[in-house]
Amino acid sequence: MEVERRMECVWFLFHKTREAQDLGNLKEFEYFLHSLIVMARSITSIIQKEFKHHPKFEKWYPPVQKKLQEDALCKYFVNQRNIILKEGSTEKVATINPIGFPSQKVKSGTHFSIRKKDGKIECKMVDENGNDIKGKIVLRHKYYFKGKEDTQALILIHQYLRMLEDIVTDCKRTFRSKR
């Protein structure tokens, strides 16, 4: 089934997007994110193309279509896809969450200092007296869609993809024999 291959491609792009986020590569994150949103949105088009001539399709698809049209998350990603195709980019908000692995025990009052210096991000751990703490710091980037800052972008996308995956699974069950 073509729709299964498309869904595999969508999950591949999801994992590449997550990998880019974990590595803090904003450019790759944006490239994969845009491809993922556009590709995921095409799932229903593939379903329609592949099964529109199946005798069960006319009864099966309208409730699916109605559910997708009424779902707030689906509407949101249709809008994001339209922005990507017509305006070029989604609006994202990035946050940097430092995670420290100090070589000594960290006491309460310890905090991270992050600043941009000479075009590079400088990061250090500081105790309650302002003294540097030796250790390794790992930066974790998390991205959010503007207007949806309460949930990470990849969590929203994952919820959307699970919904599409459920539709594809139902599609496979309903249209086991293609014609």
C-alpha cells in the first residue's frame, strides 16, 4: 500500500527532526520539520487516491474526513502546512535547557549561566556565591510553535502522527483487498 510507505516516510522524518533537535541543529531541525509537516499532511490525499474506487470508501471516508476537519490539532497542522508552502517558514520559539554533569556534588543554589560571547554560546555552572563549578554541561534544545508554547513542537507533531497512524491502520483493516 502506498499509504503505508508514506507513513513510514513520515516517521523517518519525525525521527530525523527529533535527532536534529537533540543535536541542537536549528537549520536541520527546520528542514526536517517542514518536510515532515508537508509529508504528513499528504497522507489523506494518498488514502483518497489509493482507495477512492473501493466499494467501501464512500461510506468509510466521510466520517474520517469530518473528524480531521473538526480536530483542533489537525486544523493547526493544515495551517502550518499552508504557511510552509505559501510563506516559507513556520514560526518557532526555541529554548535551551542546560543539563549539568558536574564532577563534584551540586549544592542547592547552583545555577547555569548561559551567554553569547563572540558569536558562540558560553555555558558554565555557578554556585550560590558565583564561583565556577567544574564539570560538563550539555545543552538540550527544545522547540515550540509560536502560540503553542505550552507543548513542545515534537510532542504536538507526535500526537498528530499517532492520529494519522490510527487512520492508516483502520484503512488497512477496511481495505485489505485493494479492489
